[in-house]
Amino acid sequence: MASNSYRNRGILRIVFLFTVICKIGAEYNNPCCSFPCENRGVCLTQGFKEYTCDCANTGYYGDHCEIPTFWLRIKLWLKPGPYTTHYLLTNFQWMWNIINNTSFMRNFIMRSVYLVRNSVIDSPPLFTSGHEYVTWESAANLSYYARTLPPVPRDCPTPMGVKGPKTLPDVELFRKFFVRTKFKPDTINTNVLFAFFAQHFSHMFFKTDLKKGPGFQWGGHGIDVSHIYGPDVASSNKLRTFQDGKLKYQMVNGEMWPPLLKDAPVTMTYPPNVKPEDKLGLGHEFFGMLPGLVVFSAIWLREHNRVCDVMRIEHPEWTDEQLFQTTRLIIIGQTINIVIRDYVQHLSNYNLQLFFNPELLFGYPFQYQNRITVEFNHLYHWHPLMPDDLEINGTKYTAQQYVFNAEMPLKHGMKEMVDSFVKQRAGSVEPNNHPENTIHVALETIKHGRELRMQPFNNYRKRFNLPVYKTFEELTGEKVLATELEQLYGDVDAVEFYVGILLERHVNGGMLGQTVIELGGPNSVKGLMSNPICSPLYWRSSTFGGDVGFNLVKDSTLQKLFCMNMNGCPRIAFSVPLNDDGKTDSMQDEL
Ligand code: HEM
Ligand SMILES: *[C@@H]1O[C@H](CO)[C@@H](O)[C@H](O)[C@H]1NC(C)=O
Ligand SMILES: *[C@@H]1O[C@H](CO)[C@@H](O)[C@H](O)[C@H]1NC(C)=O
Ligand SMILES: *[C@@H]1O[C@H](CO)[C@@H](O)[C@H](O)[C@H]1NC(C)=O
Ligand SMILES: *[C@@H]1O[C@H](CO)[C@@H](O)[C@H](O)[C@H]1NC(C)=O
């Protein structure tokens, strides 16, 4: 009897304990869910209720890393804020003319741009999508994209931490914010050549491995020009002739184009209905899809083979292998140079004349390693750049007509293709300007952000030293969209990363929003300047086969890339030409 009642009491006690634990479980909220630590401090839980912020080595102290140290305070006080800096850089042409012509000032400012941008990037990276805390995997597992901010902890009251709705709005609800109502051209006259350059260049390192999940990638984390030479040595071998260092090609109407897939059997993803003569063998498996990607593949192929010829004259003693390998390094250098002086120059709209000189960083602490982050990938989804149709030499091609149509660029020839790309305006990356055929990509990107539990847009602003948006109106810069967004999220601190990126108002006179610039700029500078060829013992003429090769790197421009490799030399630029009255043809069309 007695033992039985003891046993019953024991069971009761276990049941009681179990309910208490469940209750604690239900009420337990990870105290880090409110993201209490500022300025790159790390939130560390202590038991179930407490946390501490680790502010070590951030330059800040205090319970939440909110107080700058004395010297940092002075530095911050002297440093102009992001709005001021942007204003300075995009105005005062006369001042920049003086700076441009004074080499010590020019070098000083350019070095500051490199260093200031670099200082906000974690190198080596701290986080991946696999864990909410620092792990060895973050440093060592290259299959992951890195993460600038760790995922929102799993055990939080809402998907965005503590703010916003318990269930995020259905992504289909965002379609109406994206869908193109009327084509809106970009405000700084960006052209289609820029759009295709952006896509061609960035796809060498934005390679999401969706088979593993949106947090994984199959690229080389930087400027490895794998979009020209293929993702690995086996692919490169299929693209090479093994003669004089050159890559395979086909001649069409006297011009050099990428080889047919049957002659360079790399892995490509062509839909089954594509005709064999439209199937090219390229460095990136998707690049057969669009005529602009075929054009850039062809121009870099021509440049590679041209540089091989130059180097063979310099080095008649070299083998095919040495010609190939050295030319590849020259192509990497040219890519970085062109990206800085032509592409970023246009994108930034700065009056400061940007240039590429790795020597400016010698003697300064700088890590020659890079990791692509998932945030950088998401913010680079600029599909609104694409117009609905492509107009080549007076003929309009709809998306259906130009997709997987290699015959089209080959028939028109390089000159007509680039000339048309230069003259056609790109779309503005803003709300209600997404081409119909890529809206699904934008909606997928929001879904991926959720699967990866990306932190709210405002947290990224804080991470990159930007003031948080206090209202929806401040974010969008208008009222209608702001009101609709507020109905979806309730709290501006709950706006998702990619949604914020696409719906944020542009900086004055710029082609993008401030957050894209302040996140993209550092990731881009870091990716460009941390390339191995920029490190002191690589950056020597011998790496590039002597002064001739070294100068091919240093003197490269977008204009030369095209004009050295085609008949004639039309105007090559990333903006549409202006007429005498300062307007473009298509702007006048609209009036
Ligand atoms: C007509 C032109 C274009 C089409 C049809 C297109 C289509 C696509 C598609 C189908 C995806 C894959 C989405 C997925 O698998 O989830 C994608 C990804 C992407 N697109 Fe585009 N795109 C175009 C132009 C552009 C341009 C101009 C940019 C500018 C930078 C761009 C940037 C990106 C980026 C960064 C990704 C992610 C790639 C990755 O993570 O693997 N795209 N696009
Ligand atoms: C300096 O360079 C600019 C271009 O950056 C040029 O237009 C100007 O004439 C040059 N000379 C002076 C004295 O500013
Ligand atoms: C700026 O100055 C550099 C060197 O002094 C010169 O090579 C470059 O052409 C100048 N930029 C412009 C726009 O004139
Ligand atoms: C990287 O992490 C993923 C996910 O945990 C795992 O499947 C993969 O094997 C890891 N790669 C390496 C090289 O360890
Ligand atoms: C391009 O336009 C010119 C002039 O209209 C025409 O003569 C030429 O045949 C066109 N090229 C192609 C490939 O259609």
C-alpha cells in the first residue's frame, strides 16, 4: 500500500515537473531575439533568461557595445556620415578635377575608399547560414555562402526576432509592388550593355547551389574568371585548343565566336528544344540563354586569344600551358581594372575618378582572401534593369525571341550588337519595374531570405553604420507603397532584407538605394582588391609575363576590350549617348 502511494506520488511529481518544463519551454524566449548588441558586438546567452554582449575588439564598450572608445569617438566625430560622403562624392566637380590632377591627393582618397570600404567586411567570415554563432565551418566550409549577419535564432517569438507578425505575409502579395506597369528608364542613363555586364560579371561568383539549398554555392568566392574558363580544370580543358594557349572558337562571317557545344562539350543547361547550332560551349552553364551573355563571352574569348598572340611574341619559348595560365592572370587583372574604372565608376555616379592600384594597400593591414555573402547575392538581383524587348539594329526582339537564340548575335555581328546595347536604355531598379518574366525570381529571393532566416532590413542598416528607418515612409520615400507595406509588416523593424532592398527610395540622383550602395560597395571593393593577384608578391610584372603583359592589365578599359577585338570602334560606354541638348533619344521619345 505504502509503496504504491509513494509510487503514485512519484508519478505525480514527474507529471508536475514535466508540465513545469513545458511551461518554461513555451515561455522561453531566447533573449538574443531582440538583437540587443550594437556595433558588431555578439550576443551570447547565459542560461535561459540572461545574455551578454561581447564587444571585444569592436572599438566600443558598454552593456550593448553602444559607447565608442575615446579615440573612436573623435574619429566618428570627424568622419562625415554616409549621406554627406555620398553628397560630396557626387557633387563639386571642380574640387574633384583638382583632386584628380594631383596624384598624392588622388592616391590618398582612393586608398581611403579601399580601406574604409574594407573595414566593414568580416575577413575571415564569421557566419554562415548553418549556425547562428561563429563556427569552424564558417571559416572552412566553402560550400556555404558567408553571412554578414547570422540567422535569426530558431526559438524567437516572430520570424524577424521579436518584431512584426508571427507569420510573414504571403510572398504572392509582393507581386503587385514589383510588376512593371510602364517601363521606367534608369535615371543616370544606364544602358543595356551595363545590364549585361552586371549579369555576366556577377554570375562568376553568384552561383547558388539550389540542390543543397539557398545558403550554398558552387563558385570560387571571387574574381576567378570561371565564367570564361569554366568552373574547374576539366571544363577548362574542354574549352582549350591546347595550342598557343588559346581557347576554342568558331568563325562566323569572319568574326570569332564561342565554339559550338559539340566541339567544346562542357556542361551546359539548354532546354531540350534548342537547335544544335544555337548551343554554344561557354564558361558558365547558363550563358547560352541571353544574347548579351553570348556577346560578353565572345569579347572575352577574343581578348584571351589576342593576349595569347601578344604573349607568344614576347615569349616564343613558352609552352601552350604557360601561355594559357599567364593569359588567364592577365584577364583577371583586366576584369578587375575594367570593373573599377568603368563599371563601378558608372554605378557609383561619383565625380571622384576611380582607379585600380593594388600598391596603395601595400603596408596596410589587408586580408587577401574573400568570401561571397548571401546578402551580397540577394542585393544584386537587379532584374528591373532589363527592358521588355531588345532592339538590335532597328529590329525588336521579344524575350521569347531572344532567349536561347545564339543565331541572333552571330548573325548581327559584334558591332551591331554592342552598338545597339549602348544605345538602348536599361530600366530603373525600383518598384513596379520588374519585367514579367523575372518576377518569379524576385519572389523566390524573398522565400530564400525566409528559409535562411535573414535578419530584418533595418538590422543590416545598423550593421553598416546607417541610421535605421523609423517609418515606412522614410524607407520608400513616398506614401502609397509605405501604407501598403505597413499593413503587411506592422513594424518597420520587421521589413525583410530583399523587400527593403527593392522598395527603398533611391539616393538623390543615383540609380540605387542607400542600403544597396553601403552594403554592395564594401563587398565589391573587398572582392576586387583581395584577389590574389593584388597581393604584393603576385603584383609584379613577372606574374604577367613581363612589362608587356603587366601593361595589358594596367591600361585596360572597356573601350579597348571591345575596340581591340572587333571591326571599327563605335562609342563604347555604360550610358546611352546624350544629344547636344543633354537628353537621350529615348528621353525625347517620351516627351
Ligand atoms: C533577361 C534577363 C534575365 C533573366 C531572364 C534572368 C533570369 C534569372 C533566373 C531564372 C535566375 C535563377 C533564379 C533561381 O534559380 O532562383 C536568376 C538569378 C540571378 N540573376 Fe538574373 N536574369 C536576367 C538578368 C539579370 C541581370 C541584368 C542581373 C543583374 C545583376 C541579374 C542578376 C541575378 C542574380 C545575382 C541572380 C542569382 C544567381 C545565383 O545566385 O545563382 N539577372 N536570373
Ligand atoms: C584636371 O582634370 C580634369 C578631369 O578630371 C580636367 O577636366 C581638367 O581640365 C584638369 N585640369 C585642371 C586644372 O583642373
Ligand atoms: C584624372 O587624372 C589622371 C592622372 O592625372 C588622368 O590620367 C585622367 O585622365 C584624369 N581624368 C580625367 C577625366 O581627365
Ligand atoms: C559543408 O556543410 C554541408 C552542410 O553541413 C555539408 O553537407 C558539406 O559536406 C560540408 N562540406 C565540407 C567540405 O565539409
Ligand atoms: C542592320 O541594319 C542595316 C541598315 O538598316 C542593314 O543594312 C543590315 O542588313 C542590318 N543587319 C542585320 C544583320 O540585319
